[in-house]
Amino acid sequence: MDLFSKLDEIHTPTATISSCSIGFLLFSQKILEPWLSSVFRFPIPYELILVILGITATNFAKLSKRHAITVVGKIPTVFPPPALPPVAIHLTVVKIVEHRYHYRINSCQELYSLGHLHIARTLIGDADKNSTQMTVCFSTMTLLTVILFIGPALEYLPKCILASMVVVSLSASFSKFREVRALWPLFKFDFVIFVVSLLLTVCYDMAEGLTFTIIFAIFTIVVRDQWPKWHFLSHDEEINDYKETPKEQLHVMDSSMDACVLRYDAPLIFTSVHKFMKVVSQGVKRWERREFTAVNSATTIRSCSNDNLMMNNAFTSNSSGNTTSGCSTRWRLGFDFLNGGGGGVGSIERRNTGQQPVKATTLIIDCSGFPYVDYQGLCTLKKIYKDFSNEGVVVKFAAPKAVLMRMFRNTDFMEVVPPFEIFSTVRQAVQSTNANQRKFPLSHSVVEPKNSLEGGKTVERVAEEDENIQLMLKHDFATEKKAKIKNFKI
């Protein structure tokens, strides 16, 4: 914020020197360095050249007095007396910790850790291809020479030149902006954290910006739990395993799969239990809608051929000459396909009699998607089992992790969920479903032909299994006509 609030206070000579310094360093490092590296076998100290030029120009032109250029000023040459670091105190504390917690500590390793505390110096040397132990020796001697002898010569060095050197050295950090393009397509939360941390650090101080960034990153963790990913699982014959199937492609799944396998990829904790219950309910509804559509399609194909063979001639000989439309067997199967016909003798009306689905829906919850589960999550699993079991849905749990399985055993979970409904893999759960899947008989329907010429009313109650429907195609038409259509009054 200070940068924008003090734009009108920019010192023009200082800004000019800073711009020229940054331009010189960038030009020398990006353009001259690749060309001169083949001529000279040692790196050229462009920063040192810039410092010499800045000191010379400021000293002889008296820029600090004529144009109010801020310089480093007088540097004290007092050198503190040499002293060893307090290694003994550190090793004493190490021994105390070793005896108190019965843990063996290597003293040499602790000395290495002391050296790692100043890892920043190592990184500076590594940038200049200095990676040996002699680097510390030479850098220390150079620092000593600067403090004792060269320090007074830096009195006229403009501070803006030092700032320019720092900005150019951080140019590699600005190259991180190239990663933003890679973050956005797949890692949107990381992209937002990157942008927020940049803005907070620039607009505020470093410490405040990083503190707010950490708080924001923790907040995004809670937000991610509210929008988790969940999938249906389908069997892949190529890998002989179950893979994730997008919710939009549910209709292309293998129709022979009798169980709805659902995976919830998020922690099941108090912040996400309501979302999990909503996901499970939504998944079961989608699966039942898929099964209903699949059964309807198969039933329509069989019933159309059956009706054309058997039912059409039953109503062709009436006085008005009206006939029923084809595919009239659909109302027998207990599905809401037909709501009423026209006004002829053959027109029929369906009346709902509380039919049941063709077979019970089985829900398999893949527990491998839970990184961890808390008490509220465990209670939610029990509640789901109770609620869906009361609605006639068979609920099974598959692939629980070791920690979750320990929770099942050490709590009252298995008092609510029988142990035989918990499986170690999804494959075992699906196989048990295929082996024990109950098949309910098709429901009854009450069908009343209306608009009869003589005012008569006929009620036909038909209950046919799927196998009997297939056998109809094999019988003689005359026999089927006597056996199936005998209660109609024309």
C-alpha cells in the first residue's frame, strides 16, 4: 500500500539511478554473460563493476549533496573479538534430552545441524558455482577485508544501487509467475493461494502477508471438504477391476452390474457429513432411475412383439371397429408407461396398486475414499445403513482402511451393521450381491376397459413373470387367446 500511496513522492534522481542499475545488470547477465562466457573462464563480477561505478560517480559528482541521493554512510571498522560459538551449551542440552527421553543422539549430527542453520550462505555460494568447504574460508576472508579496509570506501555507495542488486537477484523468484498457467487448469485452489499470498505480501508487510496467507490456506481446506468429488464405480474387463465412472456416463455402464458402487473422495468428518448424506441419496436416486430406464427399454421390446401377436385381435371385432394401440402389455408389468387411452372399446386405464420394484437396490459404499473418519462420520455411516435399510435398499461397506476397520470393531458399529455386510474389497461385495440378489415377481395391475357400447365393465387381473412372457411367443395364438382373454365382455 505504501508503494501506491507515495507515488507522488518519487525522487527522480534516485529512480533514474535505480532504473539504470537494473537495466545494466539485466543486460549484462542475460545478453553479455552467454557471449563472454566462451571468452573468459571465470565469471565476470558485474555487481562489483556497478558498485565501483556508483561510488566513483557519487563521490566525484557529489550526488549525495547536490541531488540528495541517500548513501550508505560511514561504516564502523570495529571488529569484535574472536570467540567460539557456544557449542558446549548446545551439546549439554542434547545430553539432557538424550537421558530424559531415552533417545540416542549423535553429537556429530548435531554439529551438522548447527551448520544447517546458516543454509542461506550455502545457497548464495551455490548460485556462483561455489560448493566446496574452501568457499566458507574465502568468503570469510573477504568479509573480514571489507570490514577492516574496504568499508570506508563504501561510504559513498548509493543505497538505490544496493536495492537494485537485490531486485535483480530476486528475478528468479518472479519467474514463478510462469507456473500460474500450469496451476489454473488442474489446481485451482493452489492458484488462488498463490495469487492471494502475492497480493497480501505486496500490499502488507512480509510477516503480516505470510500470516494471512496461512490463515487463508487453512480456510481453503475447509472449503474443499464442502465440494468433494464422488464417483460411481464400474467393472472394467480389461484390467479386471473397478474404475471410476463419470456421473454423466451412468447410462453406458454394464447393465449386468446389480449394485450401485459409490466412492466419496473426502474425509468423513463433522464438516462434510451432511454433504455425504446428500451425495449418497443423490447417487441412489440416479442408480434407480438408470435401472428403471433399462428395465423399461427391455420390457417395451418384449411387450410390443407380444401384443402384436396376441392382444390386437382381441379387440378388433367390436361394434364400433375401434382397436387398441400396440404394445399394451406394458401396463401389466407395473410401470407407469400408460396413463390412459382414447375413447374406443379398447381404451384402457391404469390404476396404481402399490407395486414394488423388480429387484431390491443394493448400495455399496467404497470406504477406501475416506482418508480419515471422525465420530460424526461413523454415526453417519450407521444412520445411512438404518435409513436406507428401512426403505428396502441393501447397504454394504467395502474396502475400509485399517483405522476405520478398528473403529468398526471397537465401537457399536457392528451392532447396527451386521459383520457380513462389511467386505475387504469391492469385488467381494459385488460378488455377494450377484449371488444373493433377490428377484421380486412383477406386480399386479388392475385394468379397466371403458367406453363399452353396452355399458358393461370388465376387469382383468394379470400377473405374469418375465419367463412366462417369453413363453407366450412359443404357444399357439388360438390357445393363448382362450387362456388369457376370457373375462372380457364386449
